[in-house]
Amino acid sequence: MADSPLPDKLDNARVLIYSHDTFGLGHLRRCRTLAHALVEQYKGLSVLILTGSPIIGRFDFKARVDFVRIPGVIKLHNGEYTSLGLHIDLQHTLKLRESIILHTAEAFEPDLFLVDKEPLGLKGEVESTLKLLKQKGVATVLGIRDVLDAPHLLRPEWESKGAGAALQEYYNEVWVYGDRSMGNPLEGLGLPAQIEQMTHYTGYLQREVPESVPSKHLLGVPQNYLLITPGGGGDGVEMVDWALRAYELDSSSLPHGLFVLGPFMALAEQQAFRERISRIENASLVTFDNRMESLIDNAAAVVAMGGYNTFCEILSFNKPALLIPRTRPREEQLIRAEKASDLGLVSLLDPRKGIDATEMHRALQALLKQSPPRELVADCFLNGLDKVCQRALALMPRS
């Protein structure tokens, strides 16, 4: 992060972060980034992350950052939820999660509670904790992405959950981890004017390579490779398939392709891609790397779906990027990709129009000549971690 006049010590201060993590890597990776920035800025501060992610143990954490793993819940294709690991029904799982969250907050005694994306948590599981912390006078913040979803899809969902009322009742501030030029993620939701007054745009969350040693997955990979990543991979089969078809059509005119499938891609799909890539001389495959920053930093360009974290990394490491976003059931990635494309930051292929191997091959060749994004944005575009630290300091009690 950039140098700032913020103090470097907050003795015994505590931040509790909640992330429901029902799908993919996005929420966990964002919360981890925020936690690391806070403890790096403030010595003596501790951060505890509440998460349902089944793979949180595969990530490294800085000193004074720890996590509590609550029972996992996964979202099905029909929009419903089910228990991930326990052989009990969803209601029992939610009661267990709510109890762990509440009792963790009681024991940890945070000075600041940061909730990721869902104002009341999954199925309202955080409301009892919000009530407790409000009684104790603990400041509470909702942190949201630059884009949530299309308003016509999100508004009925938030109205059914009572999200707007929850923001008024329990929250001190809303932090938008993005820049105003990319739009207002709460626009069109019919929220009271008070919510707009509570909202702070932080800028995007800049990423750094955690260590000077490159990822082990780069051993034997030529320089100036093309990175193809669908993020967590649970919904990225089509994108990977399109990119791979371009390599199968003619790989000789393309740089080495490093495909990172993601830990949530189905095993059958992973195996099918592995077999196809094994027949291509200048392509290789990785299932998961807990230091994606290193892979993106060393790439010549990136092909991705346009999830929030990958977009932050594309900006942070100044990489030409081609986005092929998911368009259902949420339009979040599509909206982000369209706005970024309009600003000239990335190129875009809209999958709703259909993509064939020839078109994909042309798009990959054009990507290699594309200008990097950073020359088109102001420095404040990536000031998110500094702004988060400033807002956190303003909200926490200080001795």
C-alpha cells in the first residue's frame, strides 16, 4: 500500500469479518486481502475471519490473522442451498452456523464487525450477532463489490430479505470496493437516501505478490505465457472450453497457454480438460494455486471471466485482459466486463452471442497487442486498501 499518515499501532484492537462463502473463492480471497492489509497497517490489531469456505486451510495467513471455519453450505443450480459436508438438513446447519457466529462474536469482543456482501448473512444467520454488537456499541460495516447484480434481479431478492431495513437498523457504513466510474452497485434497489449518505467508495483492492519466489507451477513454463483462469472454476467450463478450442485449432501462432481450472470445477471436467491439454505442445494445466497473484504477475496477458478478485489482479499487475463473463444466474460479471470495456480497460467477448474457435483464436491474438489498463485510470482507482484502513480507524474506539 502507499505510504500514509495513519498510525502504525492499535494495541489489542480486534476486527471480526464474516463471509458466508457458499460458492467459489471470491468472498474468502477478498476478506483475506482486507485482513492482511489491516494487520500490516496496524501493529497490535488482530483479525478473525468467520467463513464457510471448505478450502480456507489451503491459504497462508499473516500473523494476527486467523479464521473460524463454520459448517459449509453450497448453493445449488436451482438457487437453493444445502449442507456441504454434514449429513443434516439445511435448517440444522444454519442453526449451528448462527450459534457459532454469535458465540464467536461474544468471546472475541470485536471493535469492528465487517460483513461481506449479505446484510443479514446467509438466510439471516448474522442478525442475532448484529443485534448483540449493536447493544454493545460495536461499529458494523457492510462491504460490497463494485457490482452486485442487475437491479431487476437484485431488488426483489433484497426486498424479500429485508436488506434495506437491516442496513438502516444495524450498520454504520457501507464500503464499496470499487470506483464511482464503474457505477453504483446499489442503484435501482429503492433504498432510502440515508444509505447513500452512509456509502464510501474505497477504490479497488490492490494486490501484491506475497513472496519474491515465483509459484512452483511456473517451473518449466515459458516466459510471456497466456494465463487462462475461470477463478474458482465452478462455473467456468464454457470459458475454458472456448479458449482450449482456439489452441486446438492452431496453437502455433499463440504463446504458451497456462490453464488454471480452479478447485471447484467438477473432477470429470478437470480430467477431460487434462486429456485435451496433454495433446497440445504449448499448453499446460494447473488445478489450483493459492498464490494466483504470482501467476498473473508473470503472465503476458490474461483470459478470465471477470470476477471481482481477478479484475483487481488484472488492474494491480497491469495486464491486458480478455473477459468472457458468466451471464446467469447473476449478471455481475457481465456488468463489470461491459463497464470495464467501455472504459477501455479490457476487451470483451459476450458469450450470449456464441463464440466459435476461429473467433476465439482471433481474440487471443488481438489480446497480445492490447494496451495494459493502468495508463487509463487514476491512482485512486486502486486505493481501496488504504481507504479501508482509514475508515476502519475512524470507526474503531481508540484509547
